[in-house]
Amino acid sequence: MAADSIDFNGQVAVVTGAGGGLGQGYALELARRGARVVVNDLGTGADGAGLADQTVAQIVGLGGEAMVSRDSVSTPEGGSAIIDAAVDAFGRVDVVINNAGILRNGYFDELEQHDIDAVLDVHLNAAFHVTRPAWSLMKAQGFGRVVLTASASGAFGLVGQANYGAAKGGLMGLGRVLALEGYEHGINVNCILPMAATTIADNSPIPDFWHHAARWLPDGPPTGLAARRERELVAALVVFLCSRECDLTGEAYSVCGGRYARVFTGVADGWLAPDGPASVEDVVEHLPAIRDLSHYTVPRALHEEIAGVADQARRLAQGVAG
């Protein structure tokens, strides 16, 4: 193993969906930097071998230490079993990367209930199932790092992914709350919105993807981006977010075509009704100000938004009085 300025010596990381794709990239990089890794995956390769076994074999081949977990993230029992296995084998849990995922794409009115339930279970519910049993351990040791895998589908929307977008949007909300609850316990929680070449969409294409994309990409697929979807581009940021050196929490980051950028939810200054309840006509009249994005804040918590409105009301009152 090479020596690096950011290392995970003495730490234990749990990575779900780590038998291939992004999760495997995270597991390999964490192990390369000294972490002992729990590689969770239910999948099997074309040869019938477990995908998690293949990742563990690669880690061991690099001189690292890892173990296989084949428990399902989609049930509370499976999530607890994953964390119990980590503790039994390595004695602690420092990092949890919720990466496991599936797709069941389809137009909203064509989705079957099982398509909705399956996606919510593997993405949103799984984050509860896996992170909750690790949370108490992290609180007790005064340190932890959690990464949730959100998506541009949840943040910005994508036709044909109502179930997936709802799950991923929920993960962004979960990340904000966990960051607030974990702050005083040394637990940092962040979200990643990755775009990379993986196999997750092979058996569930997004319906009419390029037809709908033509509104924004009239010339078709952008040249050059396809070659910049390596999983290592995403792993570099995710592994940093898991490190001791990272003091960021409650934030979300996009990695798209080699571009790293913060994704945030802001509140425009808007319009504050001066006296009593506003009428429908008042709202219509002031709609340009309500929708104006030239001035905005990015609240760190609900309370900060309330404080901002209170400050606006105070300044409005002073202006009227003056």
C-alpha cells in the first residue's frame, strides 16, 4: 500500500453495493489508503462468483484487509447484520457509504407498485437500515463519516424516474437532518450526486431519454463527456468526504464529467407581506419578486430560515417607521 497524506489507518469502512461500479471504486481506494473494508453486495458475476468476493480478492491482492457481506440493505435485519459483521470482524465502524442501488425506470402512470417499493427500499429505506445501527457506534466513539448517494434525478428531475428521483431527493433531506444531529458527536454526513459509467441502467433504460433531452441538448450527446465518466473521478471526492481531514457536513456535491460542484438548496429573499394576510391578488402582483433569484441565502437549518424571515420583518418595520 502506498503512503498518502489522507489515510484511513486504523479505520473500518462499510461500503454497500461494492461488488462493482462506483462502490468497488470506493472500496479499493479506501483499502489502498489503509482502511479495513466491509464489501457488501448481493450480486453474482457471469461465472457465478459473488461480486463482493471479487472486490475483496482485489483488495487482498493489493495487500489490504477486507471481508464480504451478502446481507440485504433493504431490510432492517439486513442492515443490522452488515454492521454487526463489521464489528465482529474488525471491532468498530468509522465510515458508512450508502451506495447500493437499483433502477426500475418507467413513466409515472406506468410504474407498478413493486417498482416503487423496490427502489425506495434499496435507496431511501436502506440508508436508514444500514446507517442507524452504525450511528450509535459512531456517537459512542465520537467520530463517524456517512456518505449518502443522491442523484441529479432527485435534485433536478428526470423523466421516467419518479420512484428513483423521490428516493434520491429523500436522501438529500435525510443527509441534512443527520448532519445536524451528528454535529456534536463528531459525525459528518454528506451527499454525493455522481454521474459515472456503471451497469445499473443496463436492464432498465430511461424511456425516451434522448427524445426528452433534446430540449436542452439539441445537438445530441455532448462530445467528450462519455470519456470522463470514470468511477475514479467520483471516488476521489467520496473518499475525501469520508476522511478525518474533512470537516464538511450537511452538504451535497455533484461529480459530472470531471466537474466537481456543490449542490445546494437556497431561499430567495422573495416578498414579505407588510400588513396582515396577503390576498391571492397580492401574490400575483408580487410574483416577480417572489421568483427573483438575484438574492438568496442557503440556510444551514430550518431555524436559520426562520431567523432570516424575522430579520426581513425587522428591517421592513424599521423602514416603515423611518
